[in-house]
Amino acid sequence: MNGPTPRLEIFADRIHDNARAIVHQCADHGIQVAAVTKVLHAHPALLRALDDTGITMLADSRLQNLRRIAETGTSLPTLLLRAPGRHDIDAAVQLADISLNSSLITMTALSDAAVRAGTRHGVIIMVDVGDLREGVWPDHLVEVVSAAAKLPGIDVRGVGTNLACYGGVQPSAENMTRLVQLRDLAREATGLELGLISGGNSANLPLMMSGDMPSEINNLRIGEAIILGRNTLDRSPWPGTCQDTIQVVSEIIELERKPSIPLGRTGEDAFGQHVTFTDRGVRLRAICNLGRQDVNPSGLTPIDPGHIVLGASSDHLIVDVTDSGSPVEIGTEVRFRPTYAGLLATATSSAVWKEAATPHRL
Ligand SMILES: *Cc1c(COP(=O)(O)O)cnc(C)c1O
């Protein structure tokens, strides 16, 4: 028996196979995989799917999710992907073995917290090689690494970078080589090994497969390619992976034939937009129990090619089902494949039920 709607169905066995495939591909290039769980809110079904896949770390940007990972139980090291805020320092040391950092003020606070807790905290120092999101600007990396190395509670494990997220800059042999050279400079200046070089996210996989990734890059942090099986540079299917890994399921709560153009004088909709409409004549329209509170409708692709998402208000998703491939009535479930953004939203909505679609093979 399936759970209530709206719900997310997680095909854990397919995600398991995706993770194994990507770990294999990376191993062939001397790269270890930190699996990134944030887009599924570190759901236990995902964590189980990642068991026995060869990943070497569990990574997430949110402490709430790292807490979930701790509660589910893991023997793998954990990596915090976003620098912690002032109020999160102690939790970061408690929940993450390593964190990505760029600010000395934060690393000093992490060091103090680690000393208080009688432990040590690992850091990967992020360098900005062009995407203009996080990372120390290269001209003062050596200074930051040298200062961090002197902190009593901190182990500087290596350097990292992140690309293709804000500026859309693609990973290249040039920017990866720059990262390696910067590591070498910092290594010379400090005498530290700085053995971990974390080159980026799913967007680095095409460069790796082309054979142009410098051999010193030995870690990638991979979320979307494992969970949705996509090449994040163009959203094409990633070789060796399955894309049908997650489905968003809603159910029809109203079914009526109506014209496709609203009647009367129109003004702003509920979200301050002036919407234009295409006249397709009278159509069979289903209202599904999903809305913008759960997901932006642009993040949903109907699985039935005969369904068209017309729009959504906070709680009502309107789907043209005139050409539905199977019969529809009140209560019929309507399924969608989520984009990355659609998955992030539905996975973090407390109004959406989540379940493993198939038992994880043991
Ligand atoms: C989210 C995130 C990743 C994973 O990105 P994907 O595109 O899902 O592979 C890697 N690194 C950092 C710092 C992130 O925030």
C-alpha cells in the first residue's frame, strides 16, 4: 500500500546502482566520491541506497541533514559543504569530521570548539578559481592556509573548489591545474601534506571522463549525477546511470471541462504575475493536490506525455489531462519526474510524504 499524496517515491535500488557506477568511473581516474545528500534532505532511504557503493564520505550543506545522517548511523566520515554560521560552530564540530571553509574567523571558532570538545576538526580550504561563489581568492590562499595550520584544533586536510554553481563556469584542465598549482604553493609554504584535493561536483565528471583531469585531483563531491543520473552541464543522461530514480505523486481532487482562457477582466494572479494563456479550446482540466508551497510547477515534468502542467497556486496544481494516456477520475494519481530544483523543494517540504518505492536489495 502506497502512502498518502502528495508524496515522493524514492527508487533506492536505482540510486544504489547509479552510485556504484559513478564510484567505478571515478576510481578509474584515481578519484574518491563524497556522496552529497542535500537534494533528498538526507532521507534514510537514500542513506541506505548509498551503503556498499564504495563512496568514501557522506556530504551535506546543512547541519540538520548531518544530524539525520548521524541518527541513521554511518561509519563513513562526514563532510559539511557550507561554512557554518556563528551559532552552528559547536554542532559543526560534533556532526562533521571535515568542513569546507574559506574564512579564518570561522576556522578559529571551529578550532576553539574542537579544543573544548577534546577533538580535532578537519578543514578543506576552498579556493575560488572563477565561479565567484565560495572560496579564498587565490592571491591570499597561502596566507590563509598558513594561519589555519597554526590553529590547535584544526587539521588542514587539503584544498577544494566549486564550479558551475553560481557563475556557471565549467571545470576545465586549466582551472583544475590552477587548483593543483595553488595546493603545491601552499604545501611548499607550510610543509603540510594537503593531500586532499576536492575538484568539485557533478559538473566535473565530463572533464574526468575526457581524461583531461589532472591526476592530483583525488576527490569529487557528487549529488545530482548519483541521485538523478544527469550530466549537470546540459542535463543529459549520465552514461551508466538511470534517470527514473524519483517520482513526485499527486492525486486528482477536481476534474472539469473548462475553456483555456479565463473569463472576465484579468489582473495579477496570487503571486503578482500577469499570466498569458494559450487558447486550446475546451479542455479536461485536473486539479492535483500539490502547490507552490511544495514546489514550483516548472520543476515537474509529467511522466504521461499526454499531460500538460498549466500552472499552480499555493495548493492547487492544474494539469491538462485531455490527452491522458490512461483514464483519469477523482482520486487518480498523477506522476511527475522532478528537476533538481523540484526535488530540492519537494524533499524539504514537510507537507510531502516520502517513501522508498522498492525495498532496497540486501
Ligand atoms: C551541492 C554541492 C555539491 C554537489 O553538487 P551536485 O551538482 O549535486 O553534484 C558539491 N559541492 C558543494 C560545495 C555543494 O554545495
